[in-house]
Amino acid sequence: MESAVVRTAYGLVRGTLRDGVSSYLGIPYAAPPFGPNRFRPPQPPEPWDGVRDATAYGPTAPKPGYAGVFRTLLPDPDIPGDDCLNLNVWTPDPGAAGLPVLVWIHGGAFRNGSGAVGVYDGSAFARDGVVCVTINYRLGVEGFAHLPGVPDNRGLRDQIAALEWVRDNIAAFGGDPARVTVAGESAGAMSVATLLSLDLGLFRRAVAQSGAAQIAQAPADALRVTAEIAARLGIPPTAEAFAALPPGKILPVQDAVGNEISMLPAPDRWGPTTAASGIAFMPVLDGDVFPRRADEAIEAGAGRDVDVLVGHTRDEFNLYVVPNGLIDHITDDLFDLVTSGLGVSADVLAAHSAAGTPGERLCAVVTDHMFRRPAHRLARGHAGRTWMYEFAWPSPVHDLGACHALELGFVFDTLASPHGRPLTGDDPPQPLADAMHGAWVSFAADGDPGWAPYDAVRTFA
């Protein structure tokens, strides 16, 4: 059934009405980032005449997609087209006013993902009175590579442009621009923490799931990644040279370099800030839109007026080495190389010295070093109201435990969707989804998920 027509700043849109929820999909918040707009900050979209059909997801940003077993575990639609800077809105009533808003920033190591992932369907949030928005942003080289002569952090600028669109347009969908919660998981959570540190005034609350505020890339280290990709492509490491190639030619090389960094984060090759993160692309300390590491800025008082919910899963790193069988091939030497490259502290190593095989120790150590402790640091450093959580339900699939990304179907209350079943199995506990989704709804609506705020004195960190 057709939904009501909504007027945005750029034109009219019509979506779909189903079970009392109106969805408006694929709405452009910025112009296509190709042709003259390639490697530029996001530009306003062209207004349109008549009523734009918003009944299907729009194009996704260029990305390599997941490989092997991860293609099954993390379904990630690839929708062709240039108009990829788009977003999706679910609302209980476009004629309402003052509803809380949740804006979702997807994960995917700044290389994969989109707002069109099935698990992120916002219908349950809308059903429960929250206007839900999911967004796309530029990824990989297009969004985050350091290319001399063009602005850095293009993907981060896309996220800001999407939040500005929400500020200017969400009232037309029943939402309150003064009651916006920005939320994200993994790279999306790192984005949330980065945005929190910038004091943009574009959101009142923030949720960082399995990704905190320590991720930031020095320009010199980012240039090493650019130079390696360029060398493999046989081009100079310049914006002009990359712009002469279609994204599809860059993606396989980008993916190969990213995988190498993730498997062996060597500081002498990739630089200390890249190695410490274990990912090739992330926000770059550009002295402009992102001038200071997010954790340092937050500890200095940034984001003090924003309510924050931050957390992690109990067994984050299992996702990366258990389903592909890599856990059984990790030796003591490889354990030492990876933990040294990531800069794991001696106390973290000592805390998990009895964790079992080298692979089991690596899972425990990296979960602690990359997820748990940074989440606690963000909670301790934030001067405003703060809550924490740990997600501990173990998946029956592949002995994954409570691995990275497992909580997503519970947050969105989409356990019935086939898109999440590769991670959760066929019989995940709906009462847990009721509780977790309900907590996120309460936080978006009232700034309180339903348990006691974080207390650094009482909380082991």
C-alpha cells in the first residue's frame, strides 16, 4: 500500500505503508559522488519535479563485498548505481510531530556495508514510536583514502551531511530534530565516537556498539596505504590518477591490501596508527573536520551534552577467526606478531595468558584490547550521562559465542528476518530481542536504557 506523500527540501517522496509503518527508501541526501564530484565533499542533491518513488533501496556505495564464509554470515546487498549517497526512513506516522529519531551508521571496517542490509530494517523502531533512519556513506578509497590535493574524511563528511539532512527534513516524517540519537556498530560505532568528539550539535544521544573512540589515522600512515594500492594498480598515488580509474578496478586491490593489514598489522610497513587499528581505512587526522583523536577530545570535554550508551559483545574477535577455521592455525609466533603489531599491553597479555590455545588466547586478547577496554575508556572519559552494556548470549553457530555483530538482530528486533539467521541460528531468543530493542527505544525516547548509569568506581575496567 502506498504511504502518504512527504515533502523534503529537494522534492516530494512517496513510500510504502505496511502494518502501520511507512517506509521511504533510497532518498538522496547528497549528489552522486562521481564525475566532477568524485573525491569532493558531499554536494547537495539536485531537486526533482513531481513525486519521487521511494519504495526500494537505492544504490549502495562501491565496495568489494565480503568473501568466503563471511558472505553468508554478513549479508550485504550490492545495488548498482551512482546515486549512492541516500538514506532510508521508517516512521509510524509522517503526520505526527515530535517523535524521537534514531539514525543508524552501518559497520563494515569502512570498506563494506550499507543502510540496505536486511537486519537494519527500521520497522520495529517505527512500530515502537521511533523514526528510524539508515544511511549510506562512501567507503574505502572513495571515502577514506588520504589522497593529496583533495579533502580527507569524505565518508565522515557524508555522515555529517546525512545528519544535516535529518536536521532539516525529519520533521516532515514526524520526527523531532532536537531528539536525534545517532547509533552505529563496529566502524559505525567508531564513526559515532568520532562525531561525538566534534560537538556538531546534530544529535542529543549516541550509541556506540562494538567500536569506541581510539581509531584515528595519521596522514603519513594513511599515505602508506594509498601508495601501496596505487603501486599495485600501476598509478601514482594522486587523486587525479585514482579518479581516472572506475571504482570497480580499484576495489579488488583495495580489498587485498586491507586484508593484509588485518591479518598482519605490521607498524614498520603500515605505520603505527594503521597497525594499531588493524584496518586500512578510518577517519584521518586532517587538521580540519577531524583535528584530534576522538578519545582525547572526549576526555577533554567534547560531547558532554550528549547522552552516551556504549558497549561490546563478550567474544567480539571470534567472528574473524572461528567460522573460517583460522583459529586452529594460529601459532604462538603468529600470536606474538599480531599482538605486537596491535600494540597490546603487557597487562592485557598477562590477563589472558591461561586462555587456552594460541587461537583462543588471541580471541580473548584482541576482544579485550580492541573492544572492551576502549569501550570502558570512552565511558570513563565522557563527561555527560553514560551507560554501558555487555552482550553475552552465545550463538550456536560455528561456536561463535557472543561474537562481533551478533547483537544487531536483537537491537533492530529483526530476528525473524532470514538475513540474520546465519549468525544467530534458527531459534534465537525473542525475549532477549524484546529487552535489547526495548532498551534502545527507551534510550532514544528518554535518554535512559533502563539500568544504572556507568560508574567508573564500581565498574571493573
